[in-house]
Amino acid sequence: MYPQRLKEMFDKMIKTLMLFSVILYNQIVSTIVLKQWYSNYIFSMEMLFEY
């Protein structure tokens, strides 16, 4: 078996990667949602001002 220290390092790396991917995923999702909401908002404003 490989040393304990290497395993700990590997575990740390995995945890860091998981955390990073979760953060990234949240960023992407919130950006998409925000863009969607923003475009809907703009669209409704345009609809209102046409009358």
C-alpha cells in the first residue's frame, strides 16, 4: 500500500476539487437564472411601454 501521507494529500485534493466544482456550478446556474430573469424583465418592460 502507498503511504498514509499520500492518501491524506489525495483526499484533500478530492475535497478541494469537489468544493470548487460545487462553487463553479452554483456560479453558472445563478448566472443563467439571472440572465433569464433579466431578459424576461426587459421584455415585460418593453411590453408595458408599448402601450
